[in-house]
Amino acid sequence: MVEHVDVAVVGGGPAGISAAVASAAAGKRVCLLDEGSRPGGQIWRHRLGQVPDEAQSLLTKLDAAAVKVLFRASVFDVEDRQGSWRLTLSQGERRVAITAEKLVLACGARERFLPFPGWTLPGVMGAGGGQAFLKEGLELHGERVLVAGTGPLLLPVAASVGKAGGRVLAILEQTPWRRVLGMLPVLLAHPSKALQAAQLGRSLFGVPYRPGWWVQEAYGKDFLEAVRLTDGQREEVLECRWLFCGFGLVPNGELGVALGCAGTHAGLQVNKAQESSVNGIFAAGELCGVAGVDAALAEGAIAGLAAAGVWDAASVEGHRLVKARARARSTGRQLERIFALRPELRGLPRPETIICRCEDVPYGAIDPSWGSRETKLCTRAGMGPCQGRVCGPILIYQFGHTPDTVRIPYKTTPVGQLIAEEP
Ligand SMILES: Cc1cc2nc3c(=O)[nH]c(=O)nc-3n(C[C@H](O)[C@H](O)[C@H](O)COP(=O)(O)OP(=O)(O)OC[C@H]3O[C@@H](n4cnc5c(N)ncnc54)[C@H](O)[C@@H]3O)c2cc1C
């Protein structure tokens, strides 16, 4: 039997949970779907018992709300059934279908990787990916770790490395000092973030923070052994066991784009009520552009209320949410400017450096005059299991590609479930 709900929310991070709680409070039948094993999304993916206090009140509200929650549920297809949406998802061995009057997309963002020689060696992983392993309990037992890339996320990652017993050799921030100093007015305008930064600073006391430096190459036979770094003039080699390296985040826009919602690879477009260009589809959080947890919480609540048909921007709560959203989005734009990627990073890959790691496509196999479709057809870049989620943003950055059309399955799905009869 196919279950029918008023509002289906895809994504159980801060944005999706806020949306689900808000729609349910308005009396709607709500279903929240997430491919993870518990609610919280990327920021709150801690082990049970270690969830931070700021997450707990929202998670308690979700527990108390009449929301049907499905975990380990990857939405891999959505169809427009003229007046309702039919979502098909893979949940373990099961293929499940749900129909909904309204959709809230809160699919978040993923890490951006940029290629350099050695970036596919075991021991090299994304900064957020490393953070995810640490939250799940990775222990580092005095191992030497280099944290590199760009953005404020590098600091909590380095702090988590320290907590897990690792020795952080340095934090390499590709943005130069003069731009990093642009963080001061941001912090002054947000006392809670300034406090957070001060706490992180205390826990990272003695760890060199090196703006204007980036990784040029990672070496090792079977596992990472050393990293060569540069500031464009000088070079150094650091021996290390782990390199956690991430270059910001890119929105998971595939589902929205496939459903015809307007937007770019930088995020889906929404109106003031968080409704996308497609009637009945709302979007919230990192999916609409990277702006952090405060934007996700405010936008999720607005989207949930709007999907339930009770959004009132003129109410006291409406005012509060609109203000919180504007403030968080403005901070997001400032951070985007401060941590913009430097052009030198484009020059790092060599002809043999892998660009698409699913299909083993080297940089030298891609003709810079090709567009995204030719690159796919001639090299199979983007056609492996991750369907371009890793190499897509790389190709945009390296060659200015515009992403190709999105097709089902929107998530890696067992073939048996793809070809199964409709439930
Ligand atoms: C790897 C990573 C680590 C991060 N770590 C931190 C951190 O330590 N501290 C910090 O302040 N910020 C961190 N961030 C940023 C943080 O994600 C945002 O600030 C905020 O949590 C965004 O909330 P959101 O609800 O928009 O998205 P998310 O929290 O990303 O939640 C989106 C959810 O949607 C689910 N999803 C996506 N597509 C589908 C689908 N098709 N089917 C089912 N489920 C789907 C995902 O599983 C995910 O749980 C991290 C981001 C990433 C990518």
C-alpha cells in the first residue's frame, strides 16, 4: 500500500527537522525521510548520547511531534502526479513509495573536493568527511594530521582531531590573511559565533593556523606518508598519516533541478515563503545556498509553515524567522566572499591526476574545449556510482562546465529496486 501524507520532507538535517515539526504543529500529516540512520543531518551526526545541547531541543520536538520518520531511506525518484508527488525510496532491502500533496526539499550540501596529485590516496579525505568519521568515533592515537582547504569548518574539524587523540600539525587555509581578517566584523556582529570561535581558539592553542597556504601534493606508497604545501612562493614537506582537506560545500540540488525548480549549482531559487519556482515544492537550508545552521533552522520552519498553508510573515513568529533568515543569509554571503577559491588551485592537477575517481578518468583525458556532455560521452566522467557528485563540482571549477541534465536514480540504488514493480 502506498501511504499518502500532506507534506513529505526530504532531508533530516536542521532544515528538514524544523520544516517537519512546523508542518506537524499546523495539523498536517507529515513524513520525514533521510538516508542517514538518525536525525540531525551533517552537523548533528554525533553518536547517541553525544548530541550537542543546541540540537537536543529540536530533536525532542521531533520526537514529540506526529511525524512519521523513515531513516536509511534514500529518495531516488520523484514523479509529478498532477496535484500530488510520488516519491520512491530505497530503504534497506525495501522499495517504498509515498505520495504527498506538498514537498519540502531539505537535502543539504556535500563537500567540494579539488584534485591535486595524491588526493585519492588512502589517508586523504574531505574535512567534513573526516569530521563525520570523528563524530562516529574514529580514534587517532597520537597520529599526525594535517587539516587543509578553506572555510570556518576547518576549525571544528581540527578541534575534533585533537579530541580524538590526533596531533594537528597545522590548519592550512587557502584564503590569504587579509581576507581572513574580514571575519572580525562577522564575529563582532554575532556574539554567539565569536564565543564559539574563542572556544575553538582555546582548544586549538598551539596549532599553527596558516592562511595563504594550500596543499600541492600528497605522497605515499599504499597510504599517505607526507604532504607538500606551498604559499605560492615557498614550499614545505610535512610527514603525516592523515590529511583532512575540504574546499567548502556545494548544495545537493539534484532532486529540485530534476523536478524543474529554477536554480544553479550554487543553490535552488526560492521566494520569501521558501517556495521554489514549481508550485507545491518548497526548499530550505543548504540546498538554497550554503549559509550554515541558523539559515537552515529559520528557512526550514518557514518552509514547513508555508507547505502547511499557515505561513504568516506579519506574525510575531514570522517576523522573528524572517529576521533570522536575513541575518544568516547575509553572513553566508560574507563568508562566501572571504573564502572564495584562489585561482592557483586550478593549476594543481597533473595530466595523470584522477578527476573522476569512480571511472578513473585522468585530468589529461579531458579536452578543455569540451562541454559537460562531451566530457561525459568521451571519458565517462560523472557516470560512475556517485553520478558526478564528486567530479561534477570539480569540472565546474576546473573547466567552467554547466551541469548536465539530472536523471533518475537521484541516489545510488540497487538495480533490483529500480526495476521492481510499483508497489
Ligand atoms: C560533510 C559535512 C560536515 C559538516 N560538519 C559541520 C560541522 O561539524 N559543524 C557545522 O557547523 N557545520 C557542519 N556542516 C555544515 C552543516 O551541514 C550546515 O551548517 C547545516 O547543518 C545544514 O543543514 P541542512 O538541514 O540544510 O542540511 P544537512 O544537515 O546536510 O541535512 C540534509 C540531509 O538530507 C539528507 N538527504 C539528502 N538527499 C537525500 C535523499 N535523496 N534522500 C534522503 N535523504 C537525503 C542527508 O542525508 C542529510 O541528512 C557540515 C557539512 C557537511 C557537508
